[in-house]
Amino acid sequence: MRANTSIASTRASAWPELYEAIAKHVRYSLAKELRGLSAHDLFLATALAVRDRLIDGLLETEARYQRADAKRVYYLSLEFLMGRSLVNNLVNLGMADLCEDVLRALGTELEEVRECEPDAALGNGGLGRLAACFLDSLATLGMPGFGYGINYEFGLFKQEIRGGFQHERPDNWFAESSPWLIARPADTCVVPVYGRIDHAQDRRNNYNPMWLDWKVLVGVPHDMPIVGYGGHTVNWLRLYSASTSNEFDMEIFNGGDYLKAVEQKIVSENISKVLYPPDDVPAGRELRLLQEYFFVACAMRDIFRRYRRRHAVIAELPLKIAIQLNDTHPALAVAELMRMLVDEDDVGWEQAWAMTQEILGYTNHTLLPEALERWPAALLEHVLPRHMQIIREVNDRFHRQVARLWPGDSGRWQRMSIIDDNPPAQVRMAHLAIVGSHSVNGVSALHSELVKTRLVPDFYRLWPERFHNLTNGVTQRRWLLKANPALAGLISETIGDGWVTDLEQLRGLEAVAADAVFQQRFVAIKQANKERLAQLIKHSARVCVDPDSLFDVHAKRIHQYKRQLLAVMGIVHEYLCLVEDGRAPLVPRTYIFAGKAAPGYWAAKQIIKLINNVARVINHDPRARGLMTVVFVPDYRVSLAERIIPAADLSEQISMAGTEASGTGNMKFALNGALTIGTLDGANIEMRDELGEQNIFIFGLTAEEIAHLRQNGGCRPRASYERDARVRRVVDAFSSERFCPKEPGLFRWLSELLLDGDEYCHIADFTSYIEAQRRVSQEFTERERWLHKAILNVARMGKFSSDRTIREYAARVWDIRSV
């Protein structure tokens, strides 16, 4: 009771302070009276009041790091999918309840204010969300870790569904400016691009190449404070907006060519306009390359500037900084770091190369060949002539090293070369990142093994000590404490709140997993979350769903390897069993899909159309009413995920084995009490090991079995089609007009794909999938057994905290510590 009284007293004393801070910003930042305010007005004023506290923490944290002269890690990522920040910051500062009280006194609710904040659309999917989790964990652990990226004016896109098809609209996420971004114009960076190399010599007659006649880009930084849980540490994410050099523009202007000056300004500022410009045309490819170099160059200049403020000896740089490359997008950091050391600091090549490798670490996120970046050598030479010269030198020296170890093995060199000389010559960015780093990691046990044995086995044989696994994780602060406060409250009431910073403490829930009272409270929370999601679906997708049904969720980026199509095949099978065989499903289900397809990815967009057409047929069939409902929820984003994930009963993690690096959605769903149906792919394998085989529904071929099949003629889908009537009926439904009565032949391509080019083994895994779904339905009817398993899923997710992942990076890759 004394503790509760103390908390109430603290809140009472802090209440006037927060109220006055919000009122001050209403008056002096918004220039409004404290009456008749909209929810959006109160969002801005509240965010600014919270930001004041973050800035205090930011400055105090920096002073602490400086006193310790701490080594720092800089995380370079083209994506940071931050979502909304207000409630997340309030939770981490311990101010959520206090703010709710203050806003209620001002005539509104925190939930209403929260909805006024747009998602910070700085990423696409798992890559960007992982980066956001890592920043949260670094700050929570008190580690000096910071992010660098691009301040995109437009995010990926807003997704609308019209006529069943995806349509993209611009996502101008900070049209009215973001209250979280702190402009830092004094730290603006000047970045040269294009130009030519003058092959000169220095005074000692040594070769001294000069990069001349370049054009100029300007990077203007904006800092987003990142507060750790408890508010003790506030780090930052630095995002760069592209601008033009006033001097450069005025030079053209004074020459009398006003239009050219304006044109140059527009072209330069396009660099931070939009995430992932289309690269299927030359101009788009060049813009994307400029984006990647722009943010790397800005980051490197800023890192060097920070180092030089306190350190004079450039040779000690690796003792004070570590840089992590999040996938291949920042791989140009290898060439840029070498350029700065050799050209600007006059460091000898061998010493500069040793420093570069010691500083850089590389995280691989994919095994898919199309996702491993390659840049045309001619384009790189045009945009970054000095960097291409450095890459060629790195490659030549690396060639000599390989040739000494494997003399005469030209095939091995062709596989390992950074530059693929087969016309047109291309630079393999993954190879550049591997050669230029001291650490190469995958993001799940299976993925890391496949990196070594399938993706780059020659590199692993050369440097086995560089390769290791660091399984991904998610932050429980965002994905349980914030996204599912009722469940978080029940957990803290039962085992204490230590799990918020030590997720392994969730193991304490095992003792109550079979307790009838705990199960009753657990299922009541799940039901409330499902009812809330049902209202959201009704509003956004215009579909009524039954919260008492099993919520079966497939929510992630739309891609063929993630196999949304397999989930649809299972739904069609169940529907045909109902309407043609008279066999009703064991339990009513609501099948929920969400995810965006890349604008140029035709097959993925067609799969969205298929989902919506199947939904329209099933949802309007009276025979399926109350038994099956299918819905596609548009515009999947972080704030929507925070509503979907706590409401899910079943999590679909059904990628073909050997294609998903890790996945983090699988972790978020299980952490919130959903059971998983999945293949032995990515982190599903480690989840199975932690959860117990009986608490997860595993199906399908393993990565080894698929590799063996491919070595022996493939999956032979036509043989399965001829042999299995269930396969044949589903495939024939796609070639018929059953799901496209007014669009004849619309899905015939799917039948042809499945039978003649089934790269992702949909048919090979189909019967195993529907059998696993039958087990799901059976167990869902046994409510106590299902709830016992769901609670054990929550209890055994301790390994999958991003806090654990960051501790492993800190110890094994970065050599940094909490300060």
C-alpha cells in the first residue's frame, strides 16, 4: 500500500508540471488559447512538452558519454521504421498514466491524441523495424549507440485497395513537420558526386589521384531522440535531408541560366524525397545509388567530426568507433572510409585498410539473389569515380590474396571477386561489405548457416572466424508493454515488472499457464483485443468479422517467398470442402491479411487482387456465413500492427524453408499469445526449440529437403497435381472464373505458375499445410489446452528480446559497454 501511495504522490506532484508544459507550448509554440483545441493541437503541444524532457536527457547522456570517453557504435541503415513516437516515449519515460490524467483534464483522451500522430514512414518492413528495435535496446541498456539514415519526405507509400487492386498514394508523413525532429543546420555536410580523376603525383613522386570537377550535395541533419526505458539514457537517430549548395546554385544563376539553377535544386533534393525510388529505369537506378552514397557520406563526415572534437590521433579511430552496416545499402561505407583515411588524412593504404576492417561490421539479411545488390560498374564510375577507383584497388589486392591461397583456381576467383567482369561489369555490394568488414553475421541460426554453406561458402572457407550468428529480437517495450497494455498489466501483476528490461523473467508465467483463473483473465484480454480489431476492420475494410472466431493472421510484406499464395490455397481448399463436399470447418475462422507490395512487383500485386477476390466470393456466399470470413486490411504499418498482433490467435509464418532470414513478426505474435503455424525457416526453428514442438504447428519441407529436390529435378508440381485431387481442385479453381466471374482469365497465370514454375514449392508443401491447419482447428476447440499453449508461448519468448541481440553485438562485434 505504501508503494501505491508513493506512486500516487509522485504523479500528483508531477501533474502540474506536465500540465504547465503543455499549456506553455499551446500558447508559445502553437500561438493558441487553452480552449477549443483540437486533438491534433493537443498532440503537438504534448509531443513538444515531452520533447523538452528528451532534450534534457539527450544532453545529460552526451555529457556522461564524454566523461567516460566511451567507444560508440553507429548503425547505418537505409530504413528506420519508427512508427508513432508519442506513447512509446511516454511509456519509456514512465509518464503514460500521468499524461492520460493531464489530457483528460484538458478535455480529451490520450487515445484520441495518439491517433493524430502519423507513422514515421522511414522504412518498409522487417529491416527498418529491426533497426528501430535496436535503437530502443541500445538506449535501454545505456549503450552509446546511434543511427544514421535518410529523412525521407515521403515514406514508402500509402496503400489503398480499389477494385481489389493495390493503388499507391504518396505518404507525406511530416507534411506539417514532425515535433520529434530537431534540426541541426550547424552540422550540415557537403557531399561531392560525379566529376573526374586527375592522375597526379605528390611532391615525393608518389601516385596522388585527385577527385576534381565534382558537383555538390548538401545533407542537413535532423535528430530524433531515442529514449530508453526508465528515461536514464537518450540517444539519437540522425536523419539527413538533401539540399543544394547555395554557392553552387548561385554560380549557375549568375551565369544567366535561372532555369538550370532551379532544375539542379530539384534534382538534388529528390535524393531524400522518397524511400526506394523505382530502379527499373536508368534514372531511378542512379537516384537510388545517389541515396545510398548520400547518407553514407553524411554519416562518415559526422562520425569523423565527432571523433576529432576529442581525439587528435586518427590511428586510434577503431578504439573509439564501430560502424554496423545494416544489409548492403550502406556498403559504400567501405570505399568512403578508405577514401577519407587515404585522401584526407594521409593514412597509408595498408594501415587504412586494417582500420576499415576493424571498424566495420556487416549484417546480411537475405539469401535471395535478387535482393543482393549489384551496381553497374559504369554507373558507379560515373557517379563516384574516386570510389570506383578504390573498389578496383581493393579488388586487385584481394585477388592477389586469393591467388596465393588457391593458385590457378579461376572459378573460385570468379565467384569471390567484388567486381563481376561479365559484361556489363557489376560491383557485388555484399562481397564489398564482406571483404571490408571484420564481422559478417546472419540473423537466425539457419540463415547464418546458409550464408556460410550456400551464399558465400568461399568467403567462409577463407575467413571462418568472421562469420557468426546473431539471432534477431524485438523490443518488448513497444511490442508488449505499449501494444498490449492489458496483457502487460496482467503479467506484471502476476510475476512483477522485471520482464520489461529482462524478458527471460517471463518464464515465471509457466507456473500459471494451466491456472483456470489466469487463463480466464488471459482470454478476456485477447477477446477485448479482437473486438477492438473487429471495429478497426469494419471501419477500414468495410467487412464485419466475428471476434469469437479464430483470428488467423498473415501480416507482412507481400512477396512470393513469404507465400501469401499458400495461405490463399488453404482458404480455397477449406471453402471448396464446404460448398462442394458439405463439410463445414471445425471452427469458424476470420482470415486476416495485411501487407504492401512493391509498386513494380506485378505478381505480388496480383496476389493482393486474388486475396480480395476470394474474400468477395466467400464473404457474399450465404453457405460460408458464420463459418469463414476473409479480409485484407489496407495500409499495413507499425500503428496498425500494434492493433493486429495482440488480437491474433494464429500467426502465419509460412515462407519456403531457406528463404526467410529470420522474421521478427513471428516473435511479436508469439509474445502476444498467438500460436504459430510455420515452416522450419528463419527464427521459426529457434522458436520451436524454445517453445517446445507441441506448442507450435510446424509443417512442410526443410531447407535441406528442398535443396535435395532441386538437385534432382525439382518439386515436380504437375505430378502432385495429377496424383492429389485436393491439389487439382484448388489449382483448377484459379484457372476457372470462380473467383473472377467478371474478369475472365485473370488468375490463369497462377495455375501456370504453380504447375510449371513453382519456385517456392507451394504445391509441394500444400498437403502438409492443410494437415497442420486441421490440427490447429482441432486444438482451438479444446479451449483450455489452446490457452495453456498460448500462455506458454508468451512465457518462453525471453530469448527473442532485442536486448539480448544487442548485448551479443556489443560483446562479439562492437566491443562497447553500458555507460
